[in-house]
Amino acid sequence: IDTMLESRSQTQQSSSHSGPEASLQSSGFSMKLEAVTPFLGKYRPFVGRCCQTCTPKSWESFFHRSLMDLGFCNVILVKEENTRFRGWLVRRLCCFLWSLEQSIPPCQDASQKIMESPGVQSLLSGTAAAGAGEGQKKEARRILDHMQAPPRPFLLRLFSWALLRFLSRLFLNVQLHKGQMKMVHKAAEVGSPLIFLSTHKSLLDGILLPFVLLSQGLGVLRVAWDPCTCSPALRALLRNLGGLFLPAEASLSLDSPEGALARAVAGAAVEQLLLSGQPLLIFLEEAPGAPGPRLSALGQAWLGLVVQAVQAGVIPDVTLVPVAIAYDLVPDSPGDVHHAPAPLGLWTGALAVLWRLRSYWGCNRKVCVRVHLAQPFSLQEYTTNARSCWGDRQTLEHLLQPIVLGHCTSVPDTEKEQEWTPVTGPLLALGEEDRLLVRRLSRHILNASVASSAVMSTAIMATLLLFKHRKGVALSQLLGDFSWLTEEMLLRGFDVGFSGQLRSLVQHALSLLRAHVVLLRLHQGDLVVVPRPGPGLVHLARLSTELLPAFLSEAVGACVRGLLAGRVPPEGPWELHGVELLSQRELYHQVLLLLHLLPRDLLLLQPCQSSYCYCQEVLDRLIQCGLLVAEETGSSRAACDTGRQRLSAKLLWRLSGDFSDSDSDDFEEAQGRCFRLSEQSRCPDFFIFLCRLLRPLLKAFAQAAAFLRQGQLPDTESGYVEQLFKFLQTSAQEDGLFEYADPKLAMSAVWTFRDLGVLQQTPGPAGPQLSLSPEFASQDSQDKLEQFIRQFVCS
């Protein structure tokens, strides 16, 4: 693995602070770097395997153990070796020659083929019989011209050369795993079109990812852009570079002629794109900074068009490739705003690029990027196998409300149904079963993308400062904790997006977070790193969410009431004397309650995974990390004692294929097993650290429950979110925990309360209005809700 920090990465923190504040350079931290090996030896986990339950054939086809030995490449490091020429002049023009040698296949007669497709022709012939055929033809061509344009090779080469120069100034490196790229090339040799489905961290993703894949020989990548984020001039430029824009008319009602025509043109365009074999990039997450659910309605609409084309037999199959992209710091990260960002204009974007270049020119504080390509899998195979995993689901109101109000004590044996992404666009024309397929496929792929995404050094540093060393930490201890947390990430099968010397990695992270930390010099020569108090802690909390997928199981288990109630003093010792045993049945019950309370956008459970299986995974993780120890009681048999098990006569002779009796006959006995907290000295700190990972979200939910007493209802949804966000900011000023004063957390709380039946929607003159439901109109019910949530909150 190439080292992340070269000689130019010797980032220095400005020493303009006066008084006791210090800089990293003043304490001898800017030492000369040497060539280094990967951060923790030679082993890195292979991430991004596809689901063995839904896609077993793909799980075996596109993976080889030798892929891990290929290492990484820096795609923005173009040298003389990347061209066919050698020489003194080539070394100075290698970027320009590289852009000229990129393979750009021609795309001719695409518009004519789309207009001649059966779906479009059937609509046009019907309107021609009614006497409006010529006008509908012009409307169809107008929709197609606003949707796409044939890529221009000269403009693509010129833009690739300019983008390469820009990226080399903006980023320290853009790393791509060669083994993952080889896996994608092998999938492309099968002959099915490649559909890349990616996370969305920055507005730059739609330009960076096509550049990366074009440089690896995959041709021109067509990108499905969000038209709301671009001005008309920028949309015209992006269309000539391969961009696709879904027509606005496609979201009209099913009985609208304009909507039917727009959906037919969009469907024909996707069919022609798949037949031509061009790869397509779809973002499954909403644009950064946009209010709304995590899953993108636009991304699901594009994916629905692909699924519709495959099911109609236009093409036998497509290959889906989950993609993830990770930044040290997002270059265009918006501020603490909770309104939709304004569309980006062409000249506004050009000025932003020039300002960014001016900011980074001669500055060594550059951001590192890692692009991840997870294991490809077949859409046809997933469609065939995934339907068998569908089961009955109930709303959160039926699952959790009776338990919150004390009307019931047991959790129903069913899964939670929670969909926050609205159904818009071409999904309206699909059947209910196909829409459900697209929704679950989107969640499945997003789970794979997030699981394959590497954790960057800034996320690890933000997590340590926010949840482990809130009051400050010596730099020498911070080095050890950084190494410990990195090792914990690797042991859980998650990759990290850096390598290099430990001191230089910590220096790189602190220099990027310089606006949110304070360095204080001690008399002994050491430094103390303290997070700056105030609203800036929200930024650290957002960075720390990148670690949640790796520790989510342990964090959920640590927050259950059975482990917290009276067992872990916030600042006291780890006292276990006289603590009763924890039954497995009670642990399952508490974990299920917390799982139902947490939003699905946070959990991102695979649709084929049951919540009850996840409960067992939580318990297994707590045992593996040493927080729980199995306790054998006098009346129970040891879990590993197989010698004392007796086979009954009914198990000796069974017909082949009869699975009516199995080892699950002892399930009730397994439910009666008990556990106790570990007495190891390292457990208290690790336990409290896990509890605090979910504290911002749970604290926001608890404050939202307390706000029910003083909120002004009825109100619109956006208006009530604004009220709650202001209340969170006021509460954060009082208790000093600013990390939960986040508009996204306020919106999640409002939507969760709506699903729980705390808030109900009623029609109003200005649109739907939120009001308190009759079940939670009383003070007693609101207190029960707040008490239910606070049982999971760690102080």
C-alpha cells in the first residue's frame, strides 16, 4: 500500500495563537518522514462482499483471494509511465497526453433510437390518432434534449485534463484498490451492463467518480444528476459530459399525458443506454446538506427504470456495483444549515473552484480520498432470491406504542415497516411488488456501500475527542488511543483509509480539524488537545457517525436498560458486587425495543436480515469484545456441554427432507441463559465509550419528547422541525452537549414520533399539519415517552 503521507504532506498548524496555545511544529512534531509500511502490518480486511443469502452465485464468481495482494493506486498521480511515450517533454505534458489516450467510444443515433422505441411510439401513435401527433413529437424531443445529450469527445478530454490538474491541487491523493478494480473488470467481461450505485458525500462526487472510472478503462460513465442542484447552464455542460437528468414531468400523476410521455421517454433512454453497454452511475443517498431521508427518491426512480427494463426482457441482466467514497473532510461541506441549498450555477461553481485553488495553493493541508468498489452482483439473481426473504411487517405505532404507554410488555414477533423516502417519478408506474423490490434493493446496496467504506483519520480523531476525551487529552495518550481505535476497526472487518507513521497520521488529522481543537502546551513539553466547546462540536459528531457501522452492534447492546440501570456510574468505579445476573431473554427484549426506536436510516439493516438475528449478533459482539461473560447457573446445562445431550427417539429416524425437528428444540433453554458484566479493567472505559456513540441521537429524541409540553401545535412539518431545532440549541447551551443540536437529528425525531403515533398529520389550508395524537395529549403519556427514551441515554 502506498503511503498516504509523502514529503509534501508535512502539514503544519499555524502558530498565530498567543498565550498557552501551541502548534504541532513548536513541539517537535514536524519530523522528517521515512518510507513506511501499512499502518498495522500487512493485513487489511477485504470489505464489500455481496450478500451470500440473496446472491450466492455472485458471491463466488467475482472474488479471488489474490485480489488483496494487488494494493492501491493513486489515480491522480499521472506520470510518464501512464503514457505510451517517453522523454523529457513527455514528463511535462504527461497529463495532457494521458487525457488524449483515454478511450471514448462513439455514441451515435441514440436519440433516433429512443424516439423509435416501442414505448414512445405507442404513445405517439395514440396521440396522432387524436390529431395531436406532431405536437407530441416535438414535446418528446424537447424532453429528450433536456434529459441527455451525446457526449462530446473533445470536451471530455479537455475536461479530464483540467479536472486532473484541479484534483492534484485539491487532494493529497485519490486511492483506489487495484483488486476491487480487477473485480469490476472481470464482471464487465461477462457482458452485462454495469450499474454503479454510490453513496453521496459531496457535490464533487458526480465529477470525481466518472473521472476515476474513465482512467481505469471503463469508458464514459453516464451520471444520473439531480436537476435541483444545478442551474440550467450547468445542466447543459453536464449533459455534454455524459450527465442524465430525469424530466420533471415524470413525477406527474399517472393520468397525466405529460407524465406518461416523460416516463416513456426516460424508460426508453435507459433501455437504449443498457443496450449500448454504457455504464451508469446512480446516487442512492440524497445530496449532502439536503433535508430529507437518507435514501434518495431520485436514485430509487432511476433504479426503478433499470429494474423495469430487465423485467421487460429488454436486456437479460445487469451487474450492480455498490460504490462508496470517503473524504478526510468533505471539500464543499455545508455549514450548519437545515434548508435545501441553492442550485449551483456554472459561474458560481467556477468561482468556487478558483477560490478553492487559491486556498490550497502552496498549502500542505490537503484532503485524502478513498474510492471503494464493492463486489458486483447480478440483479436477476437478487430478484429471484430476495422475494423469499419478504415477510409481514408492522408500523412502529403498532409495535412500540403499546409498550411505551404500558399497555403491553412483549414485543410482537414481526419486523418494523418504516419508509421515509417518498415514491415519486417512474416508481409511480410500477406495481406495488416491484416498488417494494426497488426499495429493498436500494437499502441492500446502500448497506453494502456503507459497510465497504473506509474510515478516515479525521473520523477516528473526532470520535476520540468527542466521546472519550471531552475534557482534553495529552498528545502522548492520544497517539496510543488512535492506534487502539484503528486496531479495533480492523479487527471488526472494516478498513481504514490511511497508512503511514502514527505521529504523522495524528498530525494530519489534527491539522484538518484545527478549527475545532485547541492545543495547549504543558511545562513538561507535552501538548494537550482539547475540543473547542460550542456549536462546532456538531461537526465532530457528524464525522464520528462514520464509525457507527463498525461499532453499532456493541453500541446498541451497551445502551440497553439491562446493562445501564444502576450498573455503570457515570464517573464512579466499575462496581459489580451484588449485581444480579442478566438473562438472555431480557437482553433480547431490551435490544428489540431499542432497534425499533432507532431509525432504519441509521441501522441500514439488510432486508434479508431479521431483527431477531440481529439481537443474537448484538449479544455475540458483546461476548466477543469481552463486555459480557456467560454465567452458568445450577439448573442450566453448560452451553458447550454436548456430551450430556441425549438424542430422543423421534430424532433417530426421520424422512429425508423433514426438518420439523432440529437443534432449535432447546431454544427455550437457551433463552434462559444468563450473563454478567466482565470484571476486566479495560471494560469500564470501553463500555462508556460504546454508550456515548449513540448519545447524540438518543439525547435529541429525549429532548424532543420533553419539547412536546411546550411545542406550538398544530404546525407544518418544516415549521415544527424549526421549533424543535431551536429548542435543541437552547438546551445545548444549558448542558454543554452541543453534538445533538443538529437539524438532521431534529428531523429524525419528528419523523420517528410521527411513525410512533405521537404526532399525527391532518389536512390543513396550507398543507398537512402536525398535531398531537389523542394517546399522547396527556402529561402522563408524554412523561412515559420521555422515560422510555431516557432509559437508553448514557450520561
